Amino acid sequence: KEYNRTNTASTNVKTQKIVSRPSSAEYTYPVTAGISNPTHIATVSWVLHEKPLSRAESMKLDVLEELKIGSDNSQLLKTHLDSQLGEAIAGRGLETGLIQSSFTMGLKGVGEKNVSEVERLVLETLRDVVEEGFTLDAIESALNSVDFEWREFNTESYPKGLIMMIYFLPAWNYDRDSTELLHFEEALDTLRKQALSGKRVFEDAVG
């Protein structure tokens, strides 16, 4: 029999509206029994866009993540590591697996009195980034790193086909062209020309 799909529900996922007013939430999680002074995980997260991004826009986020947390000397990562507000970095950085990308940064092993300080540290560091800007050396290094990662596509011990499928899956889930992820060269070249000509491409994206 031919299957009739006319009455099936829509599987389209609607995007969330971007809100300007921040909100907070607190959750508990299990810890080892007997710990008298349990610590916290404190993170700050943003939804980055409401409409789907072009390949150039998504590539900009890749480079921006490399600039902010790509190495121990990256400004956002270094500030957190040096702050001694927590024991280690928490948060996944840039997350692109859902219909709207997000960015998360924070610390784990945070004492109760320092929870609010983590949020302040994240916001102040990002404000400094916007005001001071990235050096051309840092931008060139980040562009080269992202370029190399896409060209090399190193999957370590995992099958390359499986990892490629995982990369393509988010676009496929939301009815977008999965193969557009492979078209990174033109977008990256445009970003390089804009940034090295003096435009505040990445600083404006943070702001």
C-alpha cells in the first residue's frame, strides 16, 4: 500500500527569539558523599543568531572561537585560567549542532562566593576584546589554524566517513545543504582579506 503522508505533523524546528535581557538558572548535581564544601560549575551562555547563517557567517564564528579560546594564550581562555576563581574550564565554547549556534564559557570547581565573579569575568573580558581588538598576528594565526583543520580533517582513530556524517548531520536535520560545509575556502579568504585590511570583522562580531 502507498503510505499517505498528508496528515503527518510538521517536523520543522522553530528558532528562538533573541532576547536582550539575561536570565539565570541554578541546578543541582550529585557529588561524592562526604564532601563538606562542594563547589559549583558556573557558565555564561549566549544564543548567537535567530536566522540561519551563511557559510561565511558560520566560518566567522569558527575563527572567532579560535581567537577567544583556541590556545592557552587566547585572551578569554587565558583570563579564566589565570583568575583562580575555579579549578578548570567549563563549557563547550561554540556549539553548532542545533538550528541556532550558541557559545558557552565558564569554570568548574568554583567556590560559592565566586559564582557571580565568573559571570563578571566573562563579560569584562569580552568587553576588553571589543575595545582593544585582536592583533593581526592573532588573527592570522587563527585563520591559519581553522584553514588547516578543515583541510586536514584529522579524525584521529575514528573512521573519516563517520566523522564526516556527524559534521553533516546538523545541516541535514534542518533541511539545509549538507555539502555547503565543504565550501570553506572562499568564505575564509574573504574573512582574511577583510581582517587584514583593517576591518574589525571579529571584534564587531563579539560586540
